[in-house]
Amino acid sequence: MRSTTCAEAGAVPRQALLLTCGHVETAGAALSRHATPDRAILALDQYALDAAPLEGCAGLLIGMHSDQRFLAAHAGRLERYLRQGGSMVVNGHVAYPFLPGASSFQPVPGGHPRDLEVHRERAHPIWAGVSAHDLTFRRGVAGFYGRGWHRPPEGALVIHSLGQERWPLDIIWRVGAGRVLLHGGNDLWQFGDGIAPRLLAWLFDESGAL
Amino acid sequence: MLAVLDGGTYYHHETIHGPRYRGLFDRVLYAPELTPAALRDIAVLIVPDRMSPLLLHRHRDLLLGHLARGRTLVVLGENEPQSWIPGVIWSPRPTNFWWWLEKGAVPPHRFPRPDHEFFRHVAPGDTVWHFHGVLTPPAGAETLVAVPADPEGRDAGGALFYDDRSTTPGRLMLATLDPFYHHGSHFMPATTRFLDGFLPWMRDLARA
């Protein structure tokens, strides 16, 4: 993984920025394995976001361990980046208002494994070839992929939901010319080698399709 | 006074600001903005698990100064303390999240000091979940939770939690356990039970 900033605005955006949280050696390793020269992932400590121009970045990757209070202090900048056509992948539970359109996280009520069952609401290329069953269980244990939900903004696509009540878990929506993928659980790139390369393909997709 | 550092993550938010424990903390200190003045009247400072180690390294003088002034510093897991606290020795181990699924599984945890005050507040079983590496306690420290040598020879065993009242003028409680993260993720009931006992003890210690 390289540590620098995205190319100047105006250059072809072929780089995405991964905000890291101080664990320098392990940050984003599961994702960066799938980077290529024309789909580079640049690691940047989250607190250096102030100094990094976002305009040249094809995407911004925000992991579950991020300081959301810090991000919320930069919410205006993040929203401008999105409105101008940027893409963001956000993991974890939203606890601070840093993401335009996102509601606060709520845990799924109930403690039975069926409350944590992942349901596919619609097909999406990021999860092609990965079954909802495989997302639900690891060694027979449910709950690693997600344990709660966020209210989808108007017009959002809900890809996966949880439990019989179908609480929204993987949500994609537009903000201006840009788009957000919110996965309300552990970092998406931890879930096997199937998802990470397709996630990057989505992030770098110049058509901007949801 | 009891203070806790807040790393601004969702799980710090849930554990620190959620209704279950919020009343126990006299002061919540947002970590990027930590100042010497904020620590002046603090007896016990908790550094929750999974703070940014770079940030802790940046605040090293403040945190070590707290110990040097005879105060108590609690540092929980995944904070790379070996990079910012002198004398800390930590060995990584691959994390076995699945020990409890193995047939007849018996956790390797040992409790060499069952009469320590810690166990009046936290049941031994409430310290038992997967762990992230082991610590080698310095001479004079009391090991509260220990594990034997790694079966594959990566380390000679050590502590998951120790209480060191010998090395500095203060008291350092150091653990590899990560209860703020798991409780704050609504994930693991043992971590909630751990905090149910541990945090009120810290409040009592801070007000004594």
C-alpha cells in the first residue's frame, strides 16, 4: 500500500483513499491485496484528512474503527466530495452525523440466530457469487456480518437486510452526483476474497452506477 | 475523579455515552483533544481498547506523566502499549475466535491471584473470551489473568491482565482484552459482564 495523496484534480481518478486508524501494519491489508496499478489504494491516517485533497480520489474507504466524531467535524467537506461525484464505502455503525442521509445505527431486537439471518433483497455485482447464507454464518455462528440496521434514505437501494423484520443492512444511495455504500457491520473486505475485488470494481466504476 | 478517553468510534460512543455506563464517568476526554489541564484532578484514567496507537503515542508524555504523578492508568487491549509505555512486552498470537466451538473446549485462562481486589468485582469467567496476544509482566506486577505457553511455541505464556504497582510511582493496569469494542458492538455478553463489574470498581477507586 502506498501512502500519499490522490492525483491532482483533473487527472483521471484511478486512486482511492483508505482512512486508517493508527494500526499502520495491518490497516486494510485484506483490501489492498486486490489493488492494481490502475486501481490503487492509498492509505492515509484519518487525522491527516484535513491536509488531503479529495478531489482527485475515485473513492473514499472508511472502516469500522474510524473516529466518527472527527469525521462529523468534516461532514461538510465529505458531503461536497460526494455531491461533486465522489464515492464512499462506509463500514460500521453510524454514531455521529458524518454521512449525508444516514440515520443512527440501531441494534436488531431479539437474540435468536434467526434475527441475525442475512436476507438478499436484490442482486448486486459486489456480492455476485456470495450467498446470503454464507454471509449469515461463520462456522455456524450468525452475527459477524451485521447486528443492526440504519434507516435507508429516500430512493436508496437496500441490498441485504437482517431477520424476519428485514432490517436494512447494506444500503446504497446517491448524494448529488456521488454515491454511498453503507455496510452497517464489520468491514466488508474481511468477508472473503469474493467481495473485496468486486467492491473495488464498484468503487472505480466510472459509470457511477449504484 | 474517573476519566475515560473517547476515541470517537461507534463502539466508544456506545460504551461511554450509552445509558448503561455513562453515569460512572466523571469526565469523558475526546482523545485528539487531550490536554494536561484535563488530567490534573483525575485519579483514574481509562484508555479503552482500540484507540488509535498513533494518537496514544502522540500523547505519551501526558499518559506517562499521569503515572509519574502517582495516579492510576488503565490501558485495555489492541492499543500497542509496547510502542509507547516503557518496559511493556507484548507477543502477538493468532486470535482463536472459535475456542468455544471446539468439542470439550476448556479455556486456557488461569487466575493466579484469586484474592486480588479485582475478583471482588469481576468473576473470573467474565474475563474469558478470545484474546489478542499476551503480555510479559514486569517484576513486582500481579498477574490477574494468565495463559500458558502457546501450544505452537510462539511464546512462553504470560498475562492477559496485570496490575503493576511497582514499576512507576503510579498504578498501571494493562490488559490485552477488548471489552469496549465488543460491548459497544452488541456482540459478546461476557464483555458486558466484565464492564458491569470493572467500571464501578474504577469509579470507587477514583473516588476513594
